[in-house]
Amino acid sequence: MSISNLHKYKFFMTCLLAVLLASCTPSKRHYLIGVSQCSEDSWRSKLSAELEQSTYFNEDVSVVLRSADDNIEQQRKQIQELVDMNVDLLIVSPQQTGNLSDVVSIAMEKDIPVILFDRKTGADNYTAFIGADNYLIGQMMADYAADQMGRRGNIVEIAGEHNSSPAIERHMGFNDAISKYPDIHIIGYAEGDWKQRSGEEAMKKILSELYPTKDGNLQPGPEINCVFGGNDRMAVGARVALEYFKQTHPDASFINPSKTIYLGVDALPTPGGGMQKVSEGVLTVSAIYPTHGDELMELALNILNGKSYEKETQLETSLVTQSNARVLLMQYKEIESQIQYIKRMHARVDTILGQLDTERIILFGIIGMTLILAVFSIITVRAYRIKQQLNQELFRKNEELNEEKAVVERQRDQLEEQCDQLLDMTEKLKVSAVNEGKKTDAPQATSPSSPQPTPLQDHHGEENRFVDRFLLYVDDHLSDSDLSVEDIGADLGLSRVQLYRKIKTMTGKTPVEIIREERLKRAKVLLEDSSLSISEVAYKVGFSAPSYFTKCYKDYYGKAPSGK
Ligand code: FRU
């Protein structure tokens, strides 16, 4: 393959690789959203689960969750970590107001949008807020309670965590609304930390303040008609404390746990949540405090994708009472089973996508290999054709060469014979010239080259032995294509002319003829007894051109040589 072709192939392979890589690279931008939860409980778990589920429908988003377990310093550290991770957006539910606005500002300065949800920091430096209207929830609770109480009676309030925005707003909404009812009085107030145990402790504290013990005797006090808990768990805790008080003070007529109205907030539809507590009659009413992870994710994506969004989004709320709790629970169960189904489908889709990915890689691999094979096949076929052309060319050249060799070989033989004849004639002429001279200048001298007179028999015996030596020599050197009469003579101790004469006299044939005959005889034997080809035999018996061998063979045996 030429250099330019090689470059073309290299370029082709590079393009192919680039196309394969490009088709494997996701083109859409992927977003990482950091979520900082202030605490851990069933309400937060539900929200986190909803956020993760919404990523099923937004493949280009992933969520990293952190939970501070009601520890402000921990939450500050976790937010800082998320900022350092360079998340694309932060979702924060701050534990208390006034404590985390500084670290939120750091994120905002780094151009990381911040969504506050459910709770506020107390500062304005955030991108958007999403949550229910806690002031309204407080108001709704107050109006419902007033209605149930016949607009008269006493209420105990157990507020949520000190300094947290939902606790403050619910308290304000509730108190503002209650103040419209002159015959309703809030006779006790304590704060909890949103957990059931804290509701219980807060209630115990209020009871000990309302009904102190003097000299071992319980002092009577105002009747408790209603308990407003900052959330469902604290309201349940308050009821537990009230029931315990009644058990330990059965004569306390001002305490009647089963007739008391219990108000809570959250109305979680999950097992053991507020909705179930209302349906079981443990709580009288609860307000839905929605999690709505789906809406939270939609807001986040609108911000990330530069779409329009509301800075303040208020999620709707509604009261859950004994008349609708069962229906709402049934609906939730239905939705939950749909969610589980979607989860299973998602897992299946994930598996299928994983398989598809593998298959895609295999497919690209096969396509790549096929193309590489195709390229190599083309190269091989081309190389094979070139080789064939070269072989043909070589064969043709070889034929030409053989022809030339045959001509040269024939001419060489002819020349050798002519040379022998010429030398012989020259010698004869020389001898006759000498003899002429002797006739005139007697006494006569013998020619230096003429053989010495020997007894006839000895002479013949010697000559025969010489011919045998000659033949033996020829047989030994048959395969030598350069074997010349000159060399044989030198090796046998005779001049070329002497050798020629001797052989010619004894056999009637020239040395060249005898050498050729010996070669042809050996060739005949080889052709009959071995599996060698005609050319191989020709070379073996000292011919350098097979075509010349064929000609000589035909002249000698009257038929062309044929192999076995
Ligand atoms: C959950 C929770 C809810 C409450 C909300 C107020 O952590 O305590 O029970 O309604 O937070 O932010």
C-alpha cells in the first residue's frame, strides 16, 4: 500500500473512532442538586423520596442529600460541603431563622441558586422559597377549634421549635385568629422541638403549672378543652401526657382527655402519620403540610434552565378531619401503589437501558471490527493482485531468460566444438608443415606432439583406460553446467587439442558430444526412475536452460523428454 493510501486509511479510521465516541457521549447538560435537610423524620423522608423519584422523569438531574439531624453547626458544615462540591443548585430547609443566612450568602455569591423550602432563614438572600402558608394554617386551626368548642373554652398551645419560621408563623396565625373569640382563652403555652417526646414534656410542664400540688394535694384549675400542637407528633405527645395525668389523677374533673380537642399539623398519609391518627380519633384535626418534592424539583429545573419562576411559591393546604381522613388515606394508598409500580418500572427500565448500553457498545464494536476487517480485506486483495502481477512478470522474464540461456548454451556447445576442430586443424597443419621441412632438410625429426611409438597392444589398452577416466570424470562432474573441455583436459593432464584428438580417435565423437550424450543418458534414467520434473532433471544433469535440454534430448532420442 502506498504512503498516500496509508494516510487515507488512517484518516478514515480516526473519523470512524470519532463518530463512535461522539455517539457514546451524552449531549445534554447534567445537573447536580444539593439538598440540605435540617432534621430526620418521616416528613423529611417523604420529601427526600419524592425528590429522588422526580429524577426518574428528569434523567439529566441527580440529587445529593444531606441531613443535619437538628444540629445547626452540622447543617452549616453540610451546606458548605455542598457548595464546595460545586452543586448546580442548593435546596435548603434551615433549622432556625437567623442562623444560616451567612452560608446561604456564600452559595449565592458563587452563583449557586438557593431554594429555601418549608422553613426560612430570616434573610432575603435566596433565589426562591416554596412551602405552605404557616400563618394561614394557624388561622385555620383556630377557626376550626373555635367552631368545635362552641366558641368558648380553654386552649393549651404547644408550639414548634423555638426560632424556626413555621413555629413562629403558626403561633401568630393561631393567636391572631383566636383573639377574635373573646370567650376562648389560651391558658398554657410551651415549646417543643417537633418530636413527640418534646410534646409530652411540654404538656407535663403546662399541667404542673396549671395544677400545682400543695401539701401533696393537687390544686384544681381551669378545664382544658383543646390542645394545639405545632405539629401532629407534638399533639400526640401532649395527649399521651394528658392521659397519663388523668390516670394518675382520676378525680381531676378539669381534665378529660377523650373529650379534649387535639389539633395538629402535617397530616402525613404514611403509616403512623397524622392522617392515620385523625382517622383513628387520636387527633381531632390536622392540616396538610405538603411535601411536594415534585413541585420543588420543577422549580429547581426552571431556575437551572433559565425559565421563568415565582420567587415565592405557596403550596396549598387543607384540613383533615374524621369525615375525610379515611377517604384521603385510601387515595394515598392508591397513589402509593402507583408509585411503587412506577419504581418497579423504573428499575426495569434501568435494567433494560443497562442491557441496551452494553448491546450498543457491542454493536459499535462489531461495526468497528467489520470496518477494520473490510479495510484489511481490501488491502489484502489489492496486495494479492499486485503479487500476482509481479509473479506473472517474473515468470515472463524467467522464460525470456531461459530462452536466452538456451541460445547461449547452444552457441557455447557449437563454439566448443568449432574450437576443438579449429585447434585440431591447426595442429595438423603445424605437423604437416614440420614434415614438409624435414623432407627437404633431412634428417627427419618427429613432431613434439606426436605420440612415442609403443607396442600396439599396450597402446590400445592405455587409450581405453584414458577414455574410461574421461567418462568417469564427466560422470562425476555432470551437474556442473560450466564443465568445459579445457578444464577436463587440464585435470586429466592433456592440452585441449590432445584431449580432443584422443577422444575423437578412440570414440569417433568429440568430447563435447560425449559430455552431452552422458548428460542425456543420465537424464533419461532420472526421468524414468525419479519423480523430478523435466526442468529439475535438466538442471541436475548440467543444462542451464531446460528448453535447450528438451531440444538436445529430442535430437538424441528422437522424442521429447517426458516425466513419470
Ligand atoms: C418535619 C417538621 C414537620 C413540621 C415541619 C416544620 O421536620 O417538623 O413536622 O411541620 O418540620 O418545618
